[in-house]
Amino acid sequence: MAKVLCVLYPDPVTGYPPKYARDDIPVIKGYPNGQTVPSPEGELGFKPGDLVGCVSGELGLRKYLESHGHELVVTSDKEGVDSTFERHLPDADIVISQPFWPAYLTPERIAKAKKLKLALTAGIGSDHVDLKAAAARGVTVAEVTFSNSISVAEHVVMMTLSLVRNYLPSHQFAVNGGWNIADCVTRSYDLEGMHFGTIAAGRIGLAVLRRLKPFDVHLHYYDPHRLSPQIEAELNLTYHETPQSLVKVCDVINLQTPLYPSTEHMFDDRMFELVKRGAYLINTARGKLCDRDAVVRAVESGRLAGYAGDVWYPQPAPVDHPWRRMPYEGMTPHISGTSLSAQHRYAAGTLEILQCFLDRKPIRPEYLIVDGGNLAGTGAGSYKLD
């Protein structure tokens, strides 16, 4: 029997289950790169479109796990030595967490988790796990690669338009009963003709570029691994050898790079000195890619015309986090990858990975981050251990 410790975000304050706006969601059979969607054995423990990413939703896992003799503990209480997470960690065989409500598996916590064999991300992004410590302990690290990449790409497009068109303040004028047309349009522009650049053009970054091409913008990108000539020609992309080159010319800058020690605080005061005045910065990757206070200074000084972020550090962000109250912001509480559509895929992928692991079957290479003490699968091309 395995003990599965699952950390999910809290239920809606209005109660669970919610009243859903739609009766169903579209059926997606594959991803743009040809990868198929998750395919667990048997029935899902939920209806597609249900809210399963919260505590009461349990990712739909309870029926499967308990019917096979395993124990499931689900909690949102993850901070402090007396938290539910800390109390159950020492005898947990499997820890499931989310990027949206991460249970940080530090070297100290991994050392404490003597029985831990699998650290599984319900979604994409495994930087809340210390991969070096996991590899040294022989812990397998896996995530549901591509499950919510398009969800995040759509969020980037929404944030871009919201900032450039000054949508959020204009909406607030309407809510407040006003008709302040002049006030609304003093910061409203067309995206058409602007220069849009993405730093990292992997699954999400490339999906963003494809979705923005019809807007007749000039597309730029930086990535350590240059895209094929065919893709560059298809999207009329301008390649930059450094992020610094890109930020000098782009009106909108999109961050999609993984978080490494080398990319932490990539956007600091020095980088902002290079940014074109009046540019917009979008960050749905990781909060620590940006120096928190440098972002505030850049917005308040006018170096940035706006900052829209879906990621923070730490998460959840404290109430007094300055990004909540700085001007010209479009912040969201890390929701981009946990739409109800995305939850269907990453919950199904979580079940698929669990079934493979518990039945001692191979996990898809695209889901693997660390295996056998080394980076593996997707992890080998996306992460570093030092």
C-alpha cells in the first residue's frame, strides 16, 4: 500500500461544488506537437469540466486509489512545522502538488520524507521540487507535460490585450457608473504593428507566437535552442542571440523561460535600463524571474507601461505584496494553467502517471523530469541540476 499526500488549493469560498457556467467542455485529442492527451486506464473519478484542482475535488483520485488499497491524504495546509503537509510528509510514498499552490520540496523536506519515491506535479513546472536533492535520493519527479500549455498561452494573449488596450481600468470606470472615455483612452493603443517578443520559445512560448501572428505584429524570440528555419519562416520570426537584444526593440515582452539559478531575477534594474520605454512585460512563467522591487520601480518610473503577471514568489503571495497595489498592473493569482479545461487534462495525466508508477510500468518520457538519479525525458531538455 502506498500513502499519497496531495496538496491542492482551497475550495471556493462560496462552497463546493460550484454552479458551473457550462454543461461540458470541448474534447481535445492531441497537442500541436503531436503528443496525445493523457490516457489513464479505466474511468476518471470526475466529469470533464468539474472543479477538481481544489481540496474537495481531490483530482478525482480517491476512488481509484482506495479501491486499490492505497491511502490518500488531501490538504491545502502546507505552511509551518505543524501543517498537515509536514505531519504526513515523513511517511508519504508519493507527494502530489500544483504550481498554483506549491508544496515546496526543499532539500530539508526531501531528507525528512524518508519513504518518498515520487514527486508529481499536477500541471507543468517542477521548480518547486529541489531536483538535485530528489536525484540524489533516487526520487522520481514527473509532471503532466503540455496538459495546460495552451491554457497559459491563451492567458498571455488576454493579458497582452488587456494592458495594451487599457482594458482593466476602462472596465472599472464602467463598473463604477462612469463614462470616462478620455480617461480610458489616454493609455489605450492598438497591438497591430507593435513588436512582440518572447523569451523562451518552447511549448508555451511558441503557442503564444502562433496565436499572435494574426494580429499583424512583428514577432521576435530568444531561446537557447533556436527554432527550425521552417518555423521561423512560417511566423516571420526575428531571432535574438540574447534576451538583452530582444528587450531593446520589443513593445511587449513575454517571459516563458524556466527558473534556474542563472535566470533568477533576470529582470532587475540593469535589465530594465535596456527595455524600450513604454514596453509591457508579461510573466506567466515564474515570479522569481523578476526582481520584485525592480518591477515596481520600472512601472512607477514609466520605463514599463504595464506589468501583467500570473506568478508570484512566494505563492500564495502575502497580502502586502507590492505587485497588488502598483499602478498599471494586470495581476492574477496563478490561474492561467488551471482553467476547468486544463484541470481535466492534468488530473487525467496525474492518474495516468500514478497508474504507471504503482503498477511498475514505464512513465511516458515526456512526463519525466528526474528518474534513476538523473534528469530524464522532458527534464533533460528543460532543467539543470546545478
